[in-house]
Amino acid sequence: MSSGARRLLLLSAAVLGLLGALEVLCRVEAEGLAAISHRVRFKLALLHGKGDVAFVALGSSRSNDGLAPAALGLGEGFSAATPSSSLATLEYMATHLGAQKLVLVELSRPQWDPQPLELDAVPPTDFTGDPLGEWLHAHSVLLRVRRGFALENLPRVAGLLLSKQLDGSEWFRSRQLVEMFRPAQPPPGVADDAAWAPAPPTADPALLDADSPRVVDGYVRALEALKKTGARVVLVAPPLAMLWRVEDCAPPMNALRAEVVRRTGAPVVDFTCAAVDDRWFVDGQHLSSPGRARYSKALGEALRALP
Amino acid sequence: MLFHSATFLVSVAVLVAAYWLAPWHRARLVLLFAASLVFYGWRHWPSVFLLLGSIAFNYALGRVLEKRRSRGLLAFGVALNLSFLLYFKYARFLVEQLIHLGALLGVSLEVPKPDAWMPLGISFFTFQVVAYLVDVYRREIPAERSVLVFAVFKSFFAQLVAGPIVRGSEFLPQLRERRAFEAERLHRGAWLILCGLFLKVGVADVIGEYVDFAWSAPDTLGFNNAWLVAYAYAAQLLADFWGYSTMAVGLGHCFGLVLPVNFDNPYASASLREFWRRWHITLSGWLRDYLYISLGGNRGVSKARAAFNRLATMALGGLWHGAGWNFILWGTLHGVWMDLELATEKARAKWPRWLGVLVTFHVVVLLWLPFRAPSMARLGQFVTQLFTGQFDVAMPTQTIVMTVGFLALQKPLFSLVRYERLETLKPWAEVTLAALMAWALLAYGSAKSDFIYYVF
């Protein structure tokens, strides 16, 4: 065999062999690779790996950054909150969480985003003229979970292996890397203890807009799914800096949160309108490390005070 | 059919096997021609008739031109070929300009806007066949005797829709000759196809996601992100078109055919004239040989006339890319800058090369803006943000990493995509790189698709 033929075979074997081997791997380890490829599945896989916990928190990056399960004082908890969360994420989580004792569900604007939940890698937008590509995308597990092979997702493998030791809050935190090297200090001279008090949202049905039923119905469905498994559900809303508070604590938003509380009948711990110091936040809506400790303490106290 | 679709890649593998198994040269050509027609008609079959008509007409005209060297006949042939281009590509634009002009003069023109479909690659195959007719007329090549050879020359799917623009002198002799199978050539072809695929799907499309998003609302960009988009588009366009051209050259090798190389590290050019010797090389060569020289070039003419010739060539080159004022502006600005370069040649000769490269690169990057702009209004918004926009704290990390990485690694990338001497790449290095490219395509490859130059 000539050198050219040998090298052609080597090249083909390298590329096709790699893709074939990965396809087999994806079929054998379908669940694990699906978990690595998507943040929502990943958090669920971590939780299932961890086993029995006292409570689970669901929500967006606001809760993911703001809530330290261990600091709540409610026993061993787990944060299943994820960035880019939406109402579809909440409903998916609620139906896949399994039996839980207590679930804290974030009640804030990012959580009712209408964005659909894309669990698999997005297939090409246009399969016109590519029937084989369409067939491959329909039948290949590898193409569905291909994002799992991205470098930034590989540390999730270690996460799944160590799931028993983790509480879920180790992932996806804003500025986590920066704060590892330069821990944020509590704001000097801050005196806002009185502001860290939750207050239920003010109801005003006249302020509900045309989009409200979508949000309310989504929460109702999610909470019903959770309650079916025997979980106690509490709605929680994290605090915000002034810049974001003026929008989220506006009367129409308050009315919407109040309507969700009324329709679901769940207890609520709402910090949305709490006039806390802006310096607890890294960007106005995500809490810094000290802010996270402060909020978790206040939330824990409020939850323990619930009947 | 797109080069980076699974259907195309598998079909090509089958075609390559059938091609080399076919015992007769004529059978191989028939296979290539049939495959090219299927490829061309895949998305829009009526276009095939345009292609077939063009093949028949230009084949016959070439034969007649060889027998009777008539300037009028050549002019007729060129005009007829260009008239199709004019109708399919520019008629709507011209009518719109006429209506605008009428409105400016206070005349309301009720002219229906032509709504013709745009046959894929019409700009490329029109230029290819015009070059053929001129070459026959100039007695630089004989007219092709075999209609089958001519049909494959005109329709070979690897270069039909987006080049490289192949000359008769370099491609026809290859098609006439029966080639022996060379595993080395097939190996090189497979390597180039993989490299092109990586450049297109793993680099250009990934960067393009943010570029497209940014251009949809340029007035919302911070100045930092506007600059990022300017650099990112320069990277996207090169990766896209270089990727396509590399796949085309690779496909040629799979059938034992050599297609010309279209890119040679263009962003390392120290002047715009050098840039055009390294960017879309086959188009630059065409514009030089069939337009610039026909206009009078720069020999035996006044400096002003030579400057005009350059400007006109570049403006028409811009117009060739698309029916829009932005393309004319882009081409004209290239011509203006080239004239400026010539006027300041003595001063520039004292510059270190890196300074020339830096200046030229930024000129090219800024001149891509009208090329990319969907409208002149958006171009104005974008340029405003470039120079007066606020600082935007949120920057797309992936786009930054990809753009900087791709632009910074131009030299090694161009040396890795080997068109001639693949055997100098060690087998272990080749396998490692191939596996890395396949992995990158898998993990990061974009779902978005279409070659930018397909629309030209």
C-alpha cells in the first residue's frame, strides 16, 4: 500500500473512528452525557446523585447567585437554580424533580420568561436539500448532546462524580471565579438590617396584563406537579438593588406575583421590595458573596418563621 | 446542495468511488457532468436549463470565434452573457434606482419591479465563460472541441457556485486528459475538505452568530462591541470564503483535478494592492486581465487615466459582489485607497513592514463595513456607534476568543491548510489535528448555515 493510501486510511479512521466511538459512548452513557450537555439536566443529575435532601431551591440566576443552601439552617439542601431560566425550565424541573420534602420556587421576573427550554443542541435551522443531515439529527444521540463535549462543560463530569459532596450552588455563579481570588468584602458601614424583611406582594387584579394568565397558569402547573409528589412548596423572591427594584417592585409586577400566590395558595417569602443596600450586589440583580450570605440568613429566618 | 451538508459529503464519497472505478475517461466526464447538474438543480431545478443553455451557446460561440476572429461576435457573446447577469442580479436594483431618480425629479414612474429568481453562482460562471470567450478570441487558448469537456469545464460542481473562477487555459487541458488514480491526491483532497469544513462551520458560522445579531440593531451596540463586530466580521468573511474555496480545491483533488488557490494569508498584506493579490485571487486576476487591462491599465496612459482605470475596476468589482450602493461604495473606496497608496508610495516605502500590515488590515476591516451593512442607514448607525457609542460592559466572550484566536493564528493556519505538500505534515500531527477539528466541529460547530459568497 502506498504512503498516500495509508495516510488516507489513517485520516479517515481518525475522523470517522472518533465520531463513531463518541456515538457509541453517547448511547452507552446516554444519561450522563445528556446531563453534561445541558445545565438543567446537569442540576437534576447532581440532585439525583446526591440523594435525599431537606429542601430544593428552584429559580433563575438570581437565586443561583443569592442562595447558599447550607446558610439557610434548614438542613442539607440543594440549589437546582440555573441561569437563563424560564417558565418552561420551572415546569420541566417541577415534573422531573422527584419526591421532595420542601421546594423553594423563585417568584421573580426572569423565572417567568417565555423562552422555550432547548434541552438538546439546536439542529441546523434549514435542512432543505439535506435529507441525510435531517435523518442523522433525528437518529444520532451524539448530535443531540454534542454541546457536552465543549471544553467549558467538561468539568461537569467531575461534578457528577462528586455529586454526594455538592449542594448544586457551586455551578453557574456570576463572578465566582473572580471572587475565588478576590473575595468580596461586606459593604463597609452598611446599616440596612431593618430592610431585610420580606413583605407579601400587593394584589390589584386591575393591573394584570394580557400575559399574566401565561405566567400564573405556568406556576399553577409547576406547583401542582410538585405538590403531587408530596412536597411542601414555598414561593420565594430574592432582593434587588434600586436599579432593578424600581421595575420589579412596580405595582403591575406586584399584582402579578400576588396573583400567583393567590392561585397557587402557596406561602410566600418576598424580598422584591426590600430596600436593601445596593452594595450587596455585583450588578444590581445578582448578589455578591457577602450579599448571598446576608440573603440566605434572612431567607432562612423567614422560612423558619413560617407556620 | 451545500458543501457542508451530510447529503453532499456522502454523495461526493460515492461519486469519487464511481468516478475512479469508471474505466473510460468519457464515462468519468459524464459522471461529473451529471453530478454537477444534480448539484446545481438540487435547490432550484429550473436554473439547470439556464446552465445548459449557457453551455450550448458558449460552446458554439467559442468554435465560431476560433474560425472567425470577429470583435463584434465577441462583443455579442460577452454582452449576451452579461445581459443574463444584469437581468437576474441587477434588474430589480436598476429599476428601483430609476424610480428613486424619478421621485427626485418629481416624476412618478409606474415601472414593475422585476422579480426574477437569482440563479446560484451566476456571477461566477458568467465571469468564467467571458474569460473563456476572450481567451479564444485573443488566441490564447483553442476553442474546446469536445462538448462534454466544455460542459464539465463550465459546470464542475466544486467551483460552479462560488469559484474559484477557473480559466480555460488551466482547467480544460486537465479535463481532456485521462488521469491515473493517485491515493496521495485523494488524501490531500480529504484533508482540505476537512480543513474547509472546520473553517466554515467551526469558525465562520460561530463568529457569524454574534455578527448577525449585532448588525440587526447596530444602534444598540457599545463602541467596544461595535469594534469587536468589525474585527469579527473580517474574521468571519475570511474563514467562510477561505473555507469554501479550500473545500473546492479539496474536491478537485478528489477527482484528480487542480483548482486554483484563492487565498494566501491576505490580512498579512502591507498594502491594498498586495491584499488583492492574496484575497479572492482568481477574481482579482480576472478583474486585472479582462477589465483593468481592457480599460487601458496603467501602461502608456496618463497617471490620471490609470487612477481612473483602477477606480473603475474596483467600483465594478464591488458591484459584481451585489446589487447595492454599499457594494459600489466598498469597491470605490478600495480604488480610492489604492490610488492614495500609489500617491504616497515613496513615503510608505520607509515604513517598516509591520506598520504597513497594521494600517492595511485596519483599512480592510473598516471597508468591510459597507460590504456587510444590510442598508446605508444601518451603516450610518454602525459607524456612529464605532466612534461615539457608550462602553458596553457585557461582551460576548466566545466571539472575542474566536475572533482574536483566528486572526492571531493566521500564519500557522495558512501553513496547516496545505494545498501542495501535505506529506510534509507528520502523520501523527495530521491525525491529531484532524481529530481536534472533528471535535471542534462537534462541540462548537454552529447550527447556522450558508456560505456568504453563495449570494454573489
